[in-house]
Amino acid sequence: MYSNSKLNLTMLCDFYELTMGNGYLQNGYGNRITYFDVFYRQNPDGGGFAIAAGLEQIIEYIQDLHFDAKDIDYLRSRNIFCEEFLDYLAHFKFTGDIWAVPEGTPIFPREPILTIRAPAIEAQLVETYILLCCNHQSLIATKANRVVRAAEGRTVLEFGSRRAQGPDAAILGARAAYIGGCNGTACTIADQIYGVHAGGTMAHAWVQMFDSEYDAFKAYCEIYPDNAVLLVDTYNTLKSGIPNAIKAFNEVLKPMGITNCGVRLDSGDLAYLTRQARKMLDDAGWPECKISVSNALDEYSIQDILHQGAQIDMFGVGERLITARSEPVFGGVYKLTAVEHEDGIIEPKIKISENVAKITNPHFKKLYRFYGNDTGKAIADYLCVYDEEVDDSGELEIFDPEATWKRKTVYDFTAKELQVPIFRHGELVYKCPSLEEIRTYCLNEVDKLWDEVKRFDYPHSYYVDLSQKLWEIKYNLLKKNS
């Protein structure tokens, strides 16, 4: 029977990673040092950027890589793997190096989110799980950040557990949504494991359980006077829901001196209903009562109802966030970019395609982000060969690698190397920040992007430029292999 607690996630790999590993060993390539990049090709929802997430789970996975006896028995039963390879797996340990951009970093297409340097078999075996972690959480963090920006400073809670595609998607989705900027979640276990604050009050069933809507509200206020948020749309929001909420507040909370309370709407014309509800609450002497809404929201519907004058303090966003319903695939890929020979020479590798977007950037690389010293805003990202250094004390000419005649000189800037060491020789050298630190870092880094890059529709294209040296290496490989 399937059970997460009984799974060895080392076996969560595409079968071809094992067949290739077996083949590498038999052809003498098993210990060849290889370099792989993890990157993606297109921003979700036509946006201007994405948010990197999932690194902490990748770290946990790498630290636990092993093959159990039952795994070896299963692989032996397939009758396609040599005994030498099965013995190799029985003693498997990751010995490579990994660099990555920290979680919460705004990222752009075709730049390496992670770089893996490891013997060929090791580097190949980790492909699937690394992509799984990076693709899922980066997708949800990106969607969450769009929703949070649409809310314009109002509280956003992730409400999607029951619509997520499985337990891991719900739990890690809540984590990723918090990184992207959500203030909390409805998912209790995400609070227990990761400290993502879980909140919630009542469903329609609570209201229906009592003899009257007022009785339901009164009972809830008596039990939870410090967290009295009442669901007011079970019957009729304006004719009974809001009046009964006001009555319960007056009779239960007011004598206690409590003014911190709220109402929630889960249906109807949210722009109109919240405007009317706000007026009724204010007229009744409850200006501090917060109004929250839910009901299949996303960044576009939130943006629209706020433009229509909706009076909302908090949004609960569920299925369209936790599933990234509008574009549910992040599209991260894992591509070989170089091999290292016994003499230490690194040979760049390229993948060529008739689809230009699928042509890879070769070689072992560094990734920089340039920030203007006058504004603090990000100017461009810059990919160069691993042995190049960027001097930000003077001027630097950069160019669009897809339109090389488009050139720009940057000056008075600070160059920051984005990737940081995670593993060296199989040993963890990175201290994971707290989730709160990741979230704060994410929001600060997004704030360093120009507003034009953050538009939901037709955002300004942010450039990921190649150094002259890297561009020439790529161009020469294209000529050689075309």
C-alpha cells in the first residue's frame, strides 16, 4: 500500500536515469564529472519573473540519498541491470557539489536556478526529484506573489488544501505560498511542520447546525470572543447575515470591550456586497470589524473587485493558487552543460534545437545580478563563464544575446553573484534560513524590480545577458554542431 512514510524517495526517479546510469558504468563514464543546470524557459501566466522555491526539500533529499535492499531486489528483478551497477547503488552516496540561488529569489528564464557538479551517475539520478521540488514550489510561490501584489497590501491567506493535487501539494504548496507573500494558510499541518500560521473560523455547516443564524453567531462569539469572524452569506448576506452579525457583536463582544472581529463572504457580487456591508457595519458602530472574502479568487479577480471599490481587508485564495490553475506547469528542465576531463579541463556542451528557445547556454557558469547604485533596482542579470570575474567599479557593456546589436553600458552598479554553495563534496555547507527569513528576503528582492517588470500583462522584458566570452563559446558550438 502507498504510504509517504514508507517511501524511499531515492527511487522517485525516471527509469531512464537508472538505465543511463547502468550504461554510463558499463561504458566507463560512471565517474566522469559532469555539470547540469536547472532552469526554466517561460514565466508562468505571461508574467515578468518567477520566484525560486523548493531548495530546502532538495537539501533534505540529497542528504538521505540511498538504496535499500528491497530497492536493489526490485531493480534486480527487472533483469536489465548488471550486478556491478546494483552493487554501486547498494553503496550509493552523493559526493558532488551543488550551487543554487536562495529560495525567494526572483528568477528569469534560461538562467541556472541550480547547478550540479557530480559524477555522471550521481548527477543523473537526482534529476527527477530536484525538478519536482523546484517546479512545484517555484510555481506556487510565483502565483502567490502575483496574488499578494494584486491585493495591494491587504492580508492574503492560502485556502487551497482541499483542492490541491495530493497531500504533499497541499503542505508544500502552503509553504511556497508563504514564501511568495501569503500571510498564512488554512492548512493546519503546514503550521505544525513549517510554522506557516494556520487560521480559520467556520463553514456554512456551523450556521446550518443551529436553529437560527443568530444563534450560530452568538454561540461562536461566546466560545471564541477574541477570534470572532462570522460567515455571513449562508442565507442572505445583507438582509440577515450582516444584521445578525452586528446583533451578536453588540450582545456578546461589546460588553467585553472587544472590537476586534470580522465577517466573511464566500459568494455573490463581492464588490457590491462588501461596500454595503462596510456601510452597515460602520453605521452600527463597528468600524474596526474586518471584512474578508473568498470564492475562486485569483490576481485578476482581486484586481477587478478592488478597482470596483470593494471594501475588503483580507482575501482567502484557494484552488486557483494552490493548483496555479491558470498555468499549472512551471516547465523547469535539467540539462547537461559541461563535462570535466581527468586533466581538469572543462569541456562545454550544448543542446541544439530547431526551436530556438530550447537551445541551451553551455559551460560551467556564474550568474550575477546588477543593481543600480542610484535606485537599488535590478538592471539586468549576467551569465558568464565560471573563471570570469565582474568588475563593478567601472563600466561594463552588456548586450542582448538574441539581438547582439542591442547593447548597453552599465555603470555605477553593484554586481551580486546569485548562486551560493549548497553542497561541497557531498557535504552540506549551507545553513537554511528560516521560512520567515525566506519570505522577507523574497518580498524585499521583488521590491527591487522595476514596476514595469511586475506588470501582470505585457511586462517589460528583463534581460539575462551573456558575457562576450560565453556568447562566443555558444556561437562556436552552434557553428560546429549545426
